[in-house]
Amino acid sequence: TSLIVAELYRKGDEWKFKAVGQGFKDGLAQLGRFYGLNV
């Protein structure tokens, strides 16, 4: 099991924080695929 709790990103000159709370039951492999990694 893995979880994304937040995203920190830059928009223009500002840093933004976004609460997410998304879970993946198949662990880090599924999380990697979510971000486009070949796992």
C-alpha cells in the first residue's frame, strides 16, 4: 500500500501546496506507474 498525501509544485514565482490523499493498493510499483515510470 502506498499513499500520496500532498503535492508541492511551483506556479510562476510561487510555490503551491495541494492536499491530495490518493491511495494505491498495489504499493510502490503502482505509484511509479501513476507517474509514468516503467516498473
